[in-house]
Amino acid sequence: MSQEQGVATTEIAGNITGQTLNEFLTFQLGSEEYGMDILKVQEIRGYDSITQIANAPEFIKGVVNLRGIIVPIIDMRIKFKLGNAEYDQFTVVIILNVSGRVMGIVVDGVSDVISLDMDQMRATPEFGSVIDTEYIMGLGTVEERMLILIDIEKLMGSTDMGLIDQVVN
Amino acid sequence: MSSDLEQFYEVFFEESSELLAEMEACLLGLDVNSPDMEDMNAIFRAAHSIKGGAGTFGFTDMTEMTHMLETLLDKLRKGELEVRSEMIDAFLKAGDVIKDQLAGHRGDGEADPAAAVAVCEELSKFSEEVSGAAEMPAVEVKVSAESAPPVAKLTEDNVSISTTERTVFLIEFPNSELNEKVRSNLLSNLSEMGQLEKLVFGETESRSKLRLITDSTEENVWEVLAFVVDPTNLIIEIEALTKDSASMQLSADKLAVGADESELEEPYGFFPDAPGNTTKPYGFFPGSPAAPADTKDDEVKPGNCKVSINNKNTSSARVSTNFAETSSIRVSIEKVDQMINLVGELVITQAMLAQTASEVDPVVFEKLLSGLNQLERNTRDLQESVMSIRMLPISFVFSRFPRVVRDLASKLNKQIELKQVGEGTELDKGLIEKIADPLTHLIRNSLDHGVEMPDVRIAAGKPAQGTITLRAFHQGGSIVIEVGDDGAGLNREKILAKAKERGLPVHDGMPDSEVWMLIFEAGFSTAAVVTDVSGRGVGMDVVKRNISAMGGRVEIESALGIGTRISVRLPLTLAILDGLSVGVGDQMFIVPLTYIIESLQPTAKDIKSVSGRGRVVQVRGEYLPVVALHEVFNLRPISEEIHDGILVILEAEGHKAAMLVDTLIGQHQVVIKSLESNYRRVQGVSGATIMGDGKVALILDTAALVTSSYKESV
């Protein structure tokens, strides 16, 4: 899977124009706008009572009951130090299904679903960022907006998220 | 090979495995002194069916082996030879060889031809013996038949009838299903049975018709065919019919050709006396052989791949076996688990509704509330019945032990009787699979170390034959399985001496129960010699570990010279846990009830500190390390003072510890959910569960908490 994505990234870098690559769900973290592959999204729900997990990193808020499955919740705002981690009725949890695992991420809001053509996507410039550029697939441009396209699968599977036992990696 | 044939292979392999298991069970149950004719016939039938199938598929090694078996069995059955226990041993060995051969043909493993030859020789040696007392057993059989219930007697009558009479069978089946090889095999098999006449036979014909004149029973003919021909399409008739019914059958056959797909669920043979049966248009059910009510002795049973020799009086017995065959279905375990999960969800939703409903005005919403009450009852019932799907009787495990005991006892030259009590006790399928190994170890241990040699037993004034008792029963929410023997019992001095030698922390004043637990220590063995049965000190340690992993406990009772009893206590299912919910700060945790000894509210003077850091509490003369749950999980407790909280005394893996919590909330049965399926392992937590209000609560890994407290404080 990651290999496929690798191929996709090189294609973006090569700026192959033409067909629609993918549909992206866009969401906000602080003032920045992000996008991720819509196919990885299972559902979107509100933020409700969460059971804390002992000795977990601060950005792992705990676990919730999603219709009988125990699902960990990660606050992306804390993880990426973007925006204020406040929880109100507008706080949104995106439930993801990546490589067979279900998890939720807390974001400031979900805006829309957009399709991006190849020529709307730019390769990631090299710069220091809170998100390792390794996890950024590219930058998307829609009119005046700029979307940071995250490779959510790679990010969630990474060791610094601590979601998966090291042995699995 | 054509894929068509492979499909039949699968059927054959499966049926043969079942037949072999049946045969073994019958053999083990056979009383050598007064063999039950029913059992002998069952064994014979099983061997014969395997032979028929093997012959059809050209597995000659299996055919030879089963043929030898059959020859000997036939002689036993007819009373020409007397059953001896060596024969049963030989039969069991032969069964093993066939099992290996079957596995070989299946593609997993190789059968050892040498073993087959050895068993064959043994069998033929037995069958060559000419019994001098040929008439003796015949008399015995008669006696037993008279005292046996009427059903058994009648069946015997049937056998004798069918072996003396020659019957003419008309066999009809569609051609399209068979390839050349199968067909020729089939023909040669049938012609071996008697005089075979091809009425319609050839590749161009859509259906083959054969006439077979044989002294075999209808059952045998059916068995030869059933492996290769789809039973729903197979028609076997007996020509000796009255004119009326024969003509009716003809019309039924005509109808049958058209609709082959539908299957007859209920054999008509259930109601042989029912009026009007004969006038029903059987042709709607093509599998049905149009059994006329006035057939003298024989009746074909459709649907169940079996033909039974049946007359009106034996039909009641047949009905019961047929019900057993049709009253169960095979469902994949995932489907069942999914259902259990869904019902679990339903229960939670129902609890949520009930909680919300408790806030509304009962007068205004009277109907709603009564509806909710009903929902509650229905959900509970549903949950119970769904849970019971996964439950299986423990006889699934117990059934393998007679063989284990038999083999091992003869190897060790001991005389041992295995008693089983409570085989019907049910427990979760997952546990059934896991409990088999530990139980085998316990039984082997009892056999080897528990029960003494016959001469020692007689010298001690005990009967030469030792008894091992396997007992299973429910107690509270758990199942208890006991392995008891009337052997020598555990030797306290020997165990203590051995423990001291190994440097284990023991003293002479230890209570018996603690001394006995020493035998579960890794590498602990008092056996002077290491045999291939036991003595290396590995088994018991593994037993203890496996059982703890299942959430169970092991207890030993023993008296020197009288015997030993090892009890294994397990929760009924792996999916449900009895737990005590405790509160720390604003969080709730579940502590598995099996680890809790007691809960108490400490006073300030009970708490002592050791070297300024570690705290211990004095409980009934013992100093136990205190594990403050809020410290382990970095939570803010309601009060920092120990005497404001509650201490829960836990015991795991032989260590005790006192866990400090803020409050005790209540006792629940909780459904265990995995935390690791979507997250990773969390230190101190073994799983999670969903409480009645839909919130997640973590289940504490008590064993880890207790042992970690020891590592820190000791």
C-alpha cells in the first residue's frame, strides 16, 4: 500500500497532468487547511465522553465506544500544536479506517470534499514543519485556498504516533 | 483429476473421518466380556463404508486395510470368533493407520506402509484363528438380545434376514456426474457384491439403470453408491414389490427426472403408518424413493445419504437417530461472534433507553415504560440464548481421554479405569479448545505419578485397578473440572525437600495447599527417573500457565495413600468476566473478581512505610505492598490519604498486594473487548469493556499490577 502511495507521490512530483487523482476530505486545524484521502474516512461524529488511557501521550485523548468497538481518539491539534484544543459542540471527530484499524482524530472542523486534478497538486517543498514532510503527499490548490494533503495512513502507522505496538512495525 | 471428482473426494474424506471417530468411540465403549451387537454392527458398518468409498476412488491401501478389518469384524459379528481385548487394540491401531492413510491421500503427511503391513498381519492372524467354541458365543448373543431392549433385538433380526436372503435392487442415477474412471470403479465394486446386470448404461445415456442381485443389505449398496452419486439423484428400489406400488413408483420416477434440485428435508419413513402417505405425489420430491407403506421390510430413506433397513417396529429408533442428524447445522464461528457482538450492543442500547426512561413521568408514559420493560426481558433472553450457541458440552474434550488412558495404562503396565462424570456440562467453544492440552497433562500426570503399580496397590490394600475420575460441573459463574485419582497422593516431605534443594522459599510450617502448589513451579519434578511420559517437570508448569491465561485457577487436594484431586476452575466463557468496578478520581476501572480476596477500609495506623518510600499495609498479620492505582495511572485521586480510600486485596501468581482505590462502585458481568485491535497494549490494562451508559471502562491487568508491586518493593 505504501508502495502505491510512493508511486503516486512521484507522479505528483513529475507533474503529470490529466485525470482526477483522488477525492479529499478537507478539515481545519487552527488556521491551516488540510486534506486527506476520503476513502480512509469511515464516518464523522461529534466529540463525546472519552475514557482516558493511563500514561498515554497527551495527544491521545483516550478511547471511545463506537458501536461496540473500542476506538482510540487522537487530538491532531495537540499533536501538531495548531489551534487551541478546546472541546465544544462544534468539535468534530473523524473516524478513520486505515490498514484495518479504526481510530478517530479530533479536528477543528470539516469543510468539504473536493476532487483534485494532477495539475492542481504541487510537490511538497522542503521546509521545516511540525508535520514531517514525509507524511505530506503534496500541496493542493483550489482557487485561492491551499490544502496540505496528508498521507494519513503513513502518519497513523508511524512510530511517533504510538498507536501501534512497535512489534507490529 | 477432474474438479468434479475432487468435490467428491472432500465428501469422502470428511465422511471417513467421522466414521473413524465413530468407530473408535464404539471400540472403546465395547465391553469385551459381553459385546453389544449394536456396537459391533456399527463398527462393521463404519469399516465397510470406508472400504466402499476408498474402493471407488481407488485408494487401494485403505481398501486393503478396511477389508482386513471387515473380515475379522464379520467373524466376530457372526459369533465365529470371540472378542478379546488384544483384538480391540489391533482394531484401534488399524483405525490409526487408516487415519494416517486418509491424511496421506488428503495431502497432509505420509502414511507409514510398514505400520499398515504390521497391523494387517495382526488382523489376519486373528481372523485365521478358528474358534472352537463357535456355538458358545451364538448362545450368548441370544441371551443378550433377549435382555436388551426390543429395538436392538429387532435390528438383529433384520441383519439375519438380510444376510440370508438375496434381494434384487434396481439402481438408477444420472450419468453426467461421473467420469470414466469412477464409473468403472463403481461397476467393479457393485459386481463384487453380487450379480450385476446393466439395463441402461453408457456414456450416451443421461441416466444409468442397473439391476443388482445380491445378498448384501440395501444399506451396503447405498453406501457404495453414495460416495460418488449425489444422494438426491440416486434411486435404489427393491423389485420385490406389489404391482400397485411399483407402477406408482414408475410415475414418480418420471416426475423426478425433471426436478433434481429440490431436496427432501423430512424422510417419509418417519411416518410409516400414516394413512394417505402412499397417495401423496412423491414425484414432487425427486429424492424420495416413493416408499410404499406396504413394503415388507425395506424402505429407502432419502435426503440423509443413508438407506436404512426399516420395518414398522424399528422406525421409532430410526426417528431418533435421524433427528440427531438433521437437528444441527454448521455455522462459521465468525457469524456467531458477530451475532454475540450485536446482541451485546443491543443490551447496551437497551440499558441506555432504560436509563433515559427512568427520568420520564411514569403516569404519562405508562405504555412506553411497559414496552421498555418487555424489551429488557426479551433482550436478556436473547442474550442468553445467543451466548449458549457458543457453548459445547465438555464431552468434546473428555471423549479423547479414554484412548489416552488406555494407551498409556498399557504402556505403563497399570490397570486403570477412567470414570467420567458430567460430560454434558457446557462451556465456551474457545475454552474447550484450550482446555484439552492442560487436561491431557493432568491425566498423564495422574496416570504416571498418581496411580501406583498393581502390586503396590494390592500391598496397600487397594484394588489392583486404579480409578481416575474426570468430573465437570458448574459452580456459580464458573465451570469446575476435576481430575482425581485414588493413587498414592502427594508426598509433602519429598516436595519440601525438593523445593529446598532447588532453593525455593519454603519452610516446614507451610500449609498443605501451598506445598501442593509447588508442583506447578517450572522445572519441578519429584520423579526419580525421566520417562517419555513425564518427569521432566515441564507439564504442570505449562498447565498452570495455560489455565491462568484463560482466567482460571488450579487447586490441589491430596491425602497420602488415598489420592489426589486437582480442580481446575474456569470462567464459563472467555468473552465475559465477573468484575468489581472501582473508582479512582473521575475514572472507573474493572478488577476481575477471581483475583480479589477481600476489600477493606484501612485505618491510618495499619499503614507503614518502608525506607521512606514504599508503603505496606498490615492485613491479618501479613504485610502487603500497597499499589496506589492513581499513581500507576497518573490520576488525581479524591483524597491522597490511604485511610480515606479503600484497599482491595488481590492475589495473583502466588503474590498478594493491596490496591488503593477511591471507591467501590459495584459488581458487573462485563463483555471483554480488545483494546489492541485498534490501539496498542497498555501497561496495567488487559482490555476494555463498555458499561451500561455506553462509556468505556478499562479492565485492570491484575496479575501485572501485583507482580510489578513485588518487583518494586521486594
